[in-house]
Amino acid sequence: MSEKLVQSTGNGLHSSIPKLNVAVIGAGLVGSLAALNFARKGYEVDLYEYRQDIRTAELVQGRSINLALSQRGRQALAEVGLEDEILSTAIPMRGRMLHDIKGNTSIVLYDPCTKQCLYSVGRKHLNEVLLNAGEKFPNIHRHFEHKLSPFQEDAEAKADLIVGCDGAFSAVRQQMIKNYGFNFSQEYIEHGYLELCIPAKNNEFQMPANYLHIWPRDTFMMIALPNQDKSFTVTLSMPFKVFADIKTPKDLLEFFIKYYVDALPLLGEERLIKDFFKSKPQYLLSIKCNPYHYKSKAVLLGDAAHAMVPYYGQGMNAGMEDCSLLFSIISQTGITLDKALLQFTESRWRDAHAICDLAMYNYVEMRDLTKRVTFKCRKFLDTTLFRFFPTIWVPLYNSVSFTSMPYNKCIANRKWQDKILRNVFYTVLSGALVTGTALYVMNL
Amino acid sequence: MSEKLVQSTGNGLHSSIPKLNVAVIGAGLVGSLAALNFARKGYEVDLYEYRQDIRTAELVQGRSINLALSQRGRQALAEVGLEDEILSTAIPMRGRMLHDIKGNTSIVLYDPCTKQCLYSVGRKHLNEVLLNAGEKFPNIHRHFEHKLSPFQEDAEAKADLIVGCDGAFSAVRQQMIKNYGFNFSQEYIEHGYLELCIPAKNNEFQMPANYLHIWPRDTFMMIALPNQDKSFTVTLSMPFKVFADIKTPKDLLEFFIKYYVDALPLLGEERLIKDFFKSKPQYLLSIKCNPYHYKSKAVLLGDAAHAMVPYYGQGMNAGMEDCSLLFSIISQTGITLDKALLQFTESRWRDAHAICDLAMYNYVEMRDLTKRVTFKCRKFLDTTLFRFFPTIWVPLYNSVSFTSMPYNKCIANRKWQDKILRNVFYTVLSGALVTGTALYVMNL
């Protein structure tokens, strides 16, 4: 690798890593954010995207339309000065609104104490804001509709550093997978998803807007997030087998009458039938790898490094947090690029694996556990303890969504809480037994 | 896929799957065996190998020189009429000969009851026998030094069925990995291996020939298998970090004096130094995937489907067993190719995952547990029970190496044995306690 030295553009950020030519592969959410970060540090950035510019595209295919922005994503946006702009149009979701099989609803607030919430944001809008912010930097060179073979002898690929932000099916990772010592797994789940729509009615939301709506049905579920245009994007998740069994409009309506009776009139029969049969259910997969870098030459961020099933709403947030971490490491005085990338891998992989596992687990929780009494009891206990000890007792969901606690520590924290509750339970039980026995003996 | 119908060549084997053009990728042990099987059934077979013909090659690089053949491999060789030829020159290994740190040896027989043993065979010899056997079939077309991009528009790739026997870094799998629903993992271990040699002396073995020699040293180990030419191939397995710490011939000799004092004079200082520093330690990895097939178009066998660390000596045996299973399925009357390949995946993946896990576990056992008293007690118990109940109580190692019990069932079987022993232990313990207490009370 050439040891080019380009002076800092004097943006107030210091780093001892020479200012190199960086090729960012993928101009999605994480790629646009990474490009912005490198540009702010004075690097020359080539941003490659094989799709057309999302700002001029009609439709974004194959990816979910809206996303739940939480603390880690907000933090990363704040670092590039975009948090306020995004939050100004985002829709806060204060909790889960659960819809039972009869259509009755109940609310579980995410954080009754400190009132933190998730924000529903449109993928397209967020991506546009990030790309527009990049327009201010003459050192970002955008290349849309440009398919890249990153390790080939392309002129474009002669970058000093390749940043793979090219998603779950990353071409950059595809090259790295051949390297000795590159650990990798991709795991598909047996459930697929399909997006439907609850349109606005008389320019109003058809359901309360400030909630993430969930229809838990044990082995499958449906969720809905509010959009800026007062519609809801509805995601139906279930086993491919169940999708396949719905063959006709009649099957579909019967299925919805049975399981989602309150949603049916909101979706509208005609629109539901059209949306359901126009596309196939999409696959969902979990990707883990380690390391994320190759020498000082390449690094993976976002889904390319750790795609996850979407049930913790952390895919985008984790990807954006990758940027925060990488740039905090690169900004250390005296660090070299190869050491920085190694440090990025070492500080990140356990947390990325952890959130992949949590996302998988949360699918079970969302579709099944939310209905159970034990879940509700635990939720009540957690909330109560959180209220009294807000810095000591942060429930798992809150630590993941509303703090920047490393994901792996969130899990360790939860295990510690489980242990305490278990000990308290046994102490109380023993106490009750002893007291009961004593009372019984005395009565004798 | 074209539904070509080629009549059976009347070799006495029946199958309702039309006789198609099959491209076998890789002419190693599993590829040569698969080609032989297809040819015997009357299929047209193109056998592609990117290396030169092993029969004319001087040196086989990058793969272990000798291998432990056991029941599953023997069975697969018997099916193509080659078992006797291979066994006639193979060297039986009746047990493990353990070398302690002072150089004292002890023997643990694999099977003191029915006297089954492993056979040390040369990779090159076995591969040659398989390729030579294929020469008899005019319907096998060999293409050596031929690099293939199997899914490209090559004339060669217009086969009806592609059989990927191209090892741990399979190019065929590399194409399949992009398909939706293809689960895959590759996991490197933090230990590498290096091959050394204990040469023959005065045309005699320098150690007892009929054992697999093991020098277990907790976090690392060395093993040796006998060769036809009365040498031993020695494999040193240890963390890369430990390899890296041995920088000079002096370091190396001190290391061997400390850990392998009895082996040092047999290896010879000069030869050891030359062998150790001439090459880098090799990586070891475990590969799992599911499915093994793509429609009726492609199937993976052997290391391409399930590479494993070499510590159960089952890599080759499992690959050859793949052939046995695939051809028993294909031979079913009335089955179609797509159904046959699906059935192959479904019957095989759990067992392949199981042997990958067992191989990983056996590394711990070989380098560490073999020295422990608990291991020796269990081994004694297992052997005793096996002697009295040879059909009921088959110890794990024996069921894996000396039977064709599905690997996953071997594990289930072991768990059942563990449970029984645990129950017996607790029953005996409770009995002793009760008796002890009774005696104590009576004495009072």
C-alpha cells in the first residue's frame, strides 16, 4: 500500500493516519454515512453504488421502507450534524401496541420512566439526507449505477482503503472470504416476510401513530410502523410453508379474518390481495464474520459485516454505530491504519455477534412471548426496578435501544439481572416456606 | 435441465434416473470415487482436476500425506470393489500409543474386544488406485490441469449434473453460497499444523508400527502415523502463537527437548530443523453447509460439503460415506434426480454437522483428556461394558470409527450412555449413603 500523505483539510479533526484515497462500496445508509465521515476528515472518497441515485429513483426495491431509529443511529447522525434534521420529520413510537386475535389492543411503553422512544424514519428520506449532506464536500466523488469488482485491476479499485458497505450479499466480503483465517457464517431462517400497506384515510392515520403495532400469533406475526404520509408499512412475517399454503384470494381473506381481523378493513381487501400476490416473501438471514478487515486494505461495515434478522430494529443502528466506532479509532493520535482496522475488528465482533443473536431471539419474543403472563410479569418488574434505579437497572430492551452500552455488555447485564431476580425469588420462597412451616408448627 | 435419456449400460445396477452427463469437479479421493460410482451406473462422466494427474506428480502439496481409513471408507471402497486392494498395503493401527513428557509410552487399544483397527494409508496411493480403477471405464473422461468455472457458459459446464468434490475451498460451493436459503459457516481454529518426518532406519520403523502415536501436551500435541516405506509422518498441532515463538533452530531444539524428548532423536535434529523452517504452519478449518444440492443441477460431496479438523480421522471416511449414501439414494427405483439430491441433503446434513463437531471435540480429547484419570476411568468402563454387551454398549469412538451408525446417532448413543452411567453413579452413591447412615445409626 502506498504511503501517500495528504494534509488534513483543517476541519478541526485530528488523525495521524495519512489522508488516503478511500473507495466506499455501497451508497446506502451506512455507505453514505461512512463517506461523509471520511470526507469530513479530509480523505479523498470515491463512493460507488450499483443502483441508480436513490434521490432520483422512483422505488426502492427489496428493502424495508421504514426503519426504527434509536440511540446508536441517532448518536452516529449527531456526529455528522444530521440528528436534528432527521428527528424533525421522524415519527416517535413510544411503545408497542399489541393487537390480540380478537382485535383488542393493549400498550406496552418502551420506557415509562424516562420517556425515550424509537423513531420511525423512511429509508429513502434518510438516505437522501445523508447523500445531500455529502454534496457539500468536493472530496466525495459519487459513481452511481457502477458495478465494481473491488479487488480487480480496475482504475477505481486502486484505492488505498476499500470500505465495504455493500450489504448482506457484499461483494467485498465475497473476496475476503477466501482469505485464511476469515471466519464466516450465513444462516437463513425458515420465515420470510412480505410488506403490505395500511393507507392514510381522509389524510389521517388509521391507527394510533405513535406506536409500533404488533400482532403476535405464536409462530408468526405482523407488525406496522407509521410513515410520514400517514400510512403504515405492514410487515407480515411467517414460515415460508404458511405463505405457500395461501394460494388464492379466498385463502388470504380467510387467513386474515382468522388471525388479523382488526387489520383487514384497514388494509382493504382489494389492496391486500394485490400487495400479497404481487411479490414473493423475502428471505431473512443472519451474517456473522470475523475479522472485518484485511490488513490495511479493506474493512466491512454494516450489513456486509453483520446482517441480522430485523426483529430488534437494530440493523441500521448497528451499522451506523460501526461508523462511530471506526472513526473514533481512526482519530486516535499516532495510530496506523492497519492497527486501527485490527482494533476495529477486535472491539466490534463480539458486540456484532451479540446483536445478531439478540435479533434472532427477539423474533421469538415478539411473536410469542409478548402475550405470556411471565413476559408481562418480568416487564413489570423490570419497569418498576428501572423507575427506582434508573442507572443501575436498565432492562435489556432499553440498554440495546436507548443507550450506547456495547451489545455484548447488554447481554451480560441481562444475565446479571436474571441472576439477582432468581436469587431474590429463591430467598423469598425459602422465607415463605420457613415462615409457613413455623406458623404451622406453632398452630400444632 | 434437459431430460436426456441414456440407456443403462447393463452393469446390473438399476436406477430410474436418466443417464445424464455428469461433471465431477475435483479428482481427489472423493471425486475419483464419485466418478467411479457414476461410471459403474452407466453415466457419462467428465472428471475435472485443476492439479496435474496425481499419478504423474512428484509431490502432493498442502494436504496430509497419510490418512486413517476406517469402517465408512472401507465400506465405500468395498462398494466399488477396491477394499481388498487398499487393505493389502495399508498398515493396521490397533490403538493409540501415548508418549508422556518424559518419553514413557502406554497403549490404549481401540477395540480390545473385537480387535478392529484403523488403517494408515497413503493419500497418493489411494488416489492412484481410485484413478486407475476408473481407467477401465470408457465413459469417464479425465481433464487434468483444467481450471473450471462451473456455472459459466463453458462447453464443459453444460453438464446435467455438477458434482462438487473440490475440497474445503470448493469453487462449486462458492457459486451455491449466493443462492437464497444456503446456510454456510467456515470456522478457523487458532491452531495450525506442520508435517515432519521420522524416517526409516536400517529399513525398519523407528517406533512400533501398528499404533497411532500421540504426544498429548494439553494445549498442543503431536501425532505420528506409519507409512508403507517404514517412515512415520508426524503432525505437530499447536497455536499459531506457539509456532511464531519458535524463531531459530535453537528455539526449536529447546522446544523439542522440553516437550518431545523421545521423538527428537528419531526425527533427527538436522532434518527437524529443515522440515520445520521450510514451510509455514497450515490453517485448519471446519465447514458446514445446508443444503448440499441446488435443484437437480449440483451437489457437494466430501470436504466441499463438510470440511473438518483432522482429529477424528473421519474427513476422508465421511467424504467416501457421502458417495455410499448418494448412490444408494440415486439407485432407488422411481426416484427423480431433484428428489434424490434433496433426500441426500436431508439425510446427510445432521450427520455431517455432527462429525464436524466431534472432530473439533476430539482435538481437545487427544491433546488433553487422554492424560487424565477421569478419561482413563471412562475408557475402562466403556471397554468393560463393550466386552460384555458388544451390541448394546458401543463406545463413541468405536461407533464412529468401526460402524456405519449415522454420526448423529453416535452422539445420541453416547448421551444415552452418559445418562445411564450418571444414574448408576447416583444410585450407588445414594445406596452407599443410606447404608452408611443405617450402619452409623445402628452403631449408636
